Amino acid sequence: MEFAKRMSRLGTESAFEILARAQKLEREKGIEVVHLQIGEPDFDTPRYISDAAINAINEGYTHYTASAGMPEVREAISDYYAKYNGVKFDPEQVVVTPGSKEVMFSLIMMLGEAGTEIIYPNPGYPIYKSVIDFSGATAVPIPLREENEFRLDVKELKTLVTPKTKLLIINTPQNPTGGVLTKADVEQIYKLAVEHDFLVMTDEVYSRIIYDMKFESISKFDNKQERVIVLDGLSKIYAMCGWRIGWGLLPKSLAPSVARMQTNITSCATSFVQRAVIEALSGPQDDAEKMVAEFRKRRDFFVKGLNEIEGFSCIMPHGAFYVWPNTKNTGWDSRELAEYLLTELGVAGLSGTAFGSEGQGYLRFSYANSIENIEKALSRIKKSMPKLIKEPVK
């Protein structure tokens, strides 16, 4: 079948491909695989949230809602963001979607077209570039470098901005590196956006999974709320990836158009899941806080272990639940090393190049797994690496 040419520009997420391959190895060859490839908490959704969804079904919340979401849900999200970030969005600026990815897709498709440019982080969440390419816009990477703790360099960003720049995408805390932007970073980025008149989409889905630092949102500087789009959702902090619920906090000029995009794509987010959002955001936060505390322990354990492996080095990530070890001194290409770890050692991680060209020489492992399994993965790698070291990658 002959597809439209734009389909050739659509990328994917390697994590799901590696998950399928790892499961096939387990099933067909009996290999015990340590799964460190997927960005999903290994905890169950808190019981009170699940009960809220079940009760909502029993109460008849099984019908369509307004495309932008139920009014009471949009209000709960508005209150939640004000509580945690000190910025109050009007509920009319909230659009509830089946995962914040839909808001991202909609905005890029609304703004991106041939002759426009969208700046995105490299390494970064691969779907950013995928959708930019799909839209027909030019994807302009802003490198995130280890010497800057994987925070973007605002001076370098300024050199990439042109009259064609429509949108900048930032992600803090960041997938895949765990880097976190500082208050000075986001303030300078905002000033640059005003100076050159482009929008900023800030992906904040990991904003509450942060260690050693305070989360700072660029939305705090957008007093007129006309330039910043916030993406957020319940997947990570409440272990609800499979529930598919998220939202965008948008300028008033954009919210109706994003809602109209949803009308054309999914109609609305699932009604009983929307009701569970209210309970998640207003209910007890003990489970979420315990999960973050456990992630911190795993992070510390993982980073220490990686730094004891020949050819590996890893700086301490400040947020999310990923480690991003530098493997340049192993002499291996990132893809080849990730493949070897999976097929020969039964350790499933991702090549850094799955997140962009700047990921060469790095791997990504998720520590959304037990310390027992992380220790097992570290032991396998540490035991094997001394005999695998090649000439360092130039």
C-alpha cells in the first residue's frame, strides 16, 4: 500500500520496541531479562484513585464529556497547579486529554508547517522530533551536554533562534537525562521567547519526581499567560501510565483550538478516568511521596554502581527516574552496546541515540524497578565489561 509521504517522517519510541524484543527473548529462549528500558513506575496506582474510577463507572460516568474535559475536572487541575507551582490558570485554559502527548501533538500540528522551525532538546523524548518532522516544520536541535548537567545553554539557544522559530520545547525534569532547569535558566529562556516572539511548550510530567533541587516552571514568568504551554498528567507521579490521562494549561487564545483538535481525534478523555483525576489531585499524597522517596534510593544505588563499572561514568540526575551513563570509554557504539547488553547479558536498556544524535556514547536505564533487579543488572555488566573494552569512541 502506498502511504502519504509524510508517513516516512514519523518516528517511534524505542522503549516499546525493546520491551517487545525483551519479552520475546524471555518467551522463546528462556532468558531472564532485567527490564530497565521502559519509563513507567513499577508501583500500582494508589487504591483510592482506582476506587474513584470504579465508583464513577457505577455512578454512570460512562458517557461523552465536553472535548476540553468536565468543568469540575478542569477546576481541580487549575487548583492543583496553583498549589504546587504558585501559578493560577483559569479552568477555561485547561484541556484534558488521553495523555499529555495529545496536547503536544495538537500544538505542533497547529504551529508547525513547511517554512517554520521548532527547537527541541537533543537528547530528548523522541516523539518531539517525530511530530515536528511529521508536521513539515524544520526540527532544530538544542544540544544538552554533560558538562552543563544536561541543561540547555541559553547562549547557545539564542544562536539557533531565527525569524522562522515558532516554538521551543523544554522538558524539566528531563527524559532521558534527569537534568533539571534552574530558575535562572527558565527566566532567561522566557526573556528570549519574548524578545524573539516565539511560544514555549514546557513538558512538566516529571515535575514532582525531583531530588536535591526545587522545581522551577517557566510559567511563573508568563504573567499574561500568552506565551507558555504546560504539559502535565498523572502517568508518572501516580503510576497511571495505562490510564491515559493528561492535560495542557494553555493561553486563552490556544485552548479552544486544542479542544477542537481533540474533537477531531478522540472526542474526549474517558469520563470515569476524568472523575478519578479529581480524587488523585485532591486526595492523600502519601503514596506519591513514598514512591519518590524510593526512586531517590534507587537513583543513589544505581549511580554508585554504574560508576564502579569499567568504561562507565554517570553524573547524578536531579529528577525523573532515569540514569544516563556515559559509555564512551568502553569504545562501543551506543546501539551496539545496548544490543549486546540485551541479547548477551539480559539487561534491557536503551541506546542514547534513541533520543537523538547527541545521545551517542550514552545509555538510558530506568530505575522504575527494584533495587534487587538493579543490582542484578549492575552485577552482570560489571562482570562482563573488563573483557569488552575497546578503543574509546572519538
